Amino acid sequence: MADGLSFTRAKAFRKALTPPEFRLWQVLRRDRVGKIKFRRQHPVGPYILDFYCAAAKLAIEIDGAVHNEPKQIAHDRRRTAWLHERGVRVVRLSAVSVMTDQAAVVDFIYDVVRSRLASESPPPDR
């Protein structure tokens, strides 16, 4: 469960999306393929996820150049491990790819969502 500070920060972040986040959100918010719903700047525990699909327990993170810095790499690893312990898969996409090849990025995201949903489905009755 997210704390109060995370909710406050997430609300502020929703108003200040980066250009790649804004561009991807324009597709994810209206492109409800198979009723797949995403949230933007969604708090989970002490972290705020760029995009989150609750049905698939999938976090989509858009990484700019700062994510290549050693301190940020270490932070991202800790964050990913924490989320993984809670059953959330984290997919990291470069901000450049979102801006230059949005169609491929969206196709990839929906492939991951469908795969996660299919793997979590209970086996059919016999």
C-alpha cells in the first residue's frame, strides 16, 4: 500500500508528464484493447510507477538518459526487486524508443500484457 506522500507526489507527477510519458499515455488511455486499463503515475508502496496495469500486475517505466547513471541504475535495481517480490513485472523502455517508434512500443506492451494475463489464467476444468 502506498503512503500519503506517494499519493501526493503521484498527483503532482500526473500534471507534469515528460513528453515521452505524455505521448504514450495518449495511446494507453484510449486504446483499451481487450479492456486493458492502465493508470499513469501510480503509487505502489514507496514508489511511483510511470504506468501500471493492475490486471496484469505490470509496470511500464519510461527511462531517459538519467537512468544510465550508476546511482540511478542501482536505485532502479532495488526498486525492480522490491516490485518483483510483490508480483509486479517491470518493463523498462527508453524514452527515445517511445518518441521514435511508438507503434512498436505499444505492440510490445500489449504483447506483454496479454502474455501476463494468459499465464495467470486458471487451467480449464476437465
